[in-house]
Amino acid sequence: MEKKTKIDAENGKQDLTITRVFDLPVELLFKAYIEPEIVEQWMGTKVLKLENKKHGSWQFETKDPHGNVVFKANGTIHEFIPGQKITRTFEMDNAPFDVQLEFLEFEKLTDDTSRLNMHVVYRTPELRDQMLKLPFEYGINMAHNRLQEVLNKLK
Amino acid sequence: MNLRRDVFQAIADPTRRAILLLVATQAMTAGVIASNFDTARPTVSKHLQILTECELLKQEQNGREIYYHINAERMKDVADFIEPFRAMWEDRFNKLEDIMKNYKGK
């Protein structure tokens, strides 16, 4: 299968870029980032707060089927240009990781296609590598959680 | 999935990484591998066992000796430790695209 999402993470650097081309007009791509109920669907997390404006803040939270919080993150929006750009911070609650800075650029390619360019800056190169490896390490836990959710729905 | 995580744990250990580098140059027996380390022989054996279980190393009988080889295919998977991170975003973005395509249709 074609890999639509590209990660560029140069060795020894403290940043990375995530690039993806969508079969969507840029307006719809941007909407998916600012409407809480849409964010919830594709990010798989609950949106507690999402203030789409300069100096606004956001807060996401994910609970397991027993109601325990398994993921909580928050940040501040530093720049908000509708349909073009969001600059924000991202910080996980109760995790030994420093805050990261994210530049999200939304680009129109054609009337029906668009590109997202996400530039993420971490405090250190070590921290970046640690964050890169998280899905690898927690992959098995996430698989368990998803399985649990499916099983609970069957009950 | 479980196997993949174990592979990551396997390469997180510096001695095991050194063993992989050593065996990558040529296939060798447990005795020869152990002679390259100050670590006690049983410790090296344990490392070899873990690396074999994760399929990073392959055992091959040659006469009375067992030689350890690098499993190149498996090493290629591991070298790309970014892949699960990329796959996570790909998964999210695919969902985003599906959701918004339906949204457009409404």
C-alpha cells in the first residue's frame, strides 16, 4: 500500500516533520482540526476544551472502559490563521516529557486536495527519539485497549 | 505485536546491540561471541537466547557447532523504528479523511 504519511526525522535533531496529502479541500481538512466532535472521532480522544484563537487553550482526555484516565494532554494556541496555520504547544499530563511546540500548516493543492505540514520541535534530540519510540513501546497496550472496547460493545 | 515490542526491548540493551554488530560481520559460535565480552558466559548465553527468540539471530548447525547468523530481514524491520509512529499518524489521518469525505457528502 502507498504510504501517504511521511515522517522526516534527521538523526541527532530535536525536531521532525509529518507530511500528509489529503483528498480533501483545505477548508475541510482545517475543519477536522477545529470542530471538537470531529477531532474526537479521528484522534480517538475526548475534547474537553478547544479554543481556536490566539492565546486560546486546548485539553484532550482519553479514558479506558473502566473510566480511568489513560491519556491527558493540554496546550496553548499561539497563532491561529483560519484555513492556513495553527501554532500550538502540546504537553502530556503526568508524563516525564517536556512540552513540545507544533507548527501546523494547511496548504491548498487543488480544489479537492490539500497538504498538511506538521513541524514538531522537542526540547532535546533524546526526547524526540523517545517520543518517536512511544507507539512502538505502547503498541501492545493500545491493541489491548481496543480489544477491550470491542469486547465491551459486544456485551 | 508482542514480538515487535520484545524486539524493541532486545535492541534497547547495549550488550545485545554489541552482539548484533559483532555477528553482523560474520556468523560465529556462542563461545567466540562470549570471548569478545568481559561479561560472564551464561549472561552472554542469555542475551543470545533473547536475540534468537526475537528472531534477530538465527542458529545454524555446522557439524558439532552451532553458529549464530544475523537475520537480515528482521533487522530491517527494527532499523526502521519510526514505522510504528508513522503508522499511528497514517491511521489517524486515514480516519480524518474518511470522516471529512462523508461530511462533504452531507
